[in-house]
Amino acid sequence: DNRPQLYKYCRIMNNVKPKQNNLSITASSKFQNHINKLS
């Protein structure tokens, strides 16, 4: 069950500074790909 890690990751992403939005979007897409592979 990856939900606790997912919640933690989402909290981290929600706290990212606006100037880092492009980086967070890239990281988010990579993280989503990782979750999809685990599914």
C-alpha cells in the first residue's frame, strides 16, 4: 500500500515555492509514472 507515501509526497509538492513549479510538475509526472509501474 503506497498511500502514506503518496500523501507525504503530495504534502511536499503543495509546499513547493511557486518559482519551483516547473520542477514540481516534472517530479510529479515522474512520480506518477513510478506509481503506475508499481500498480
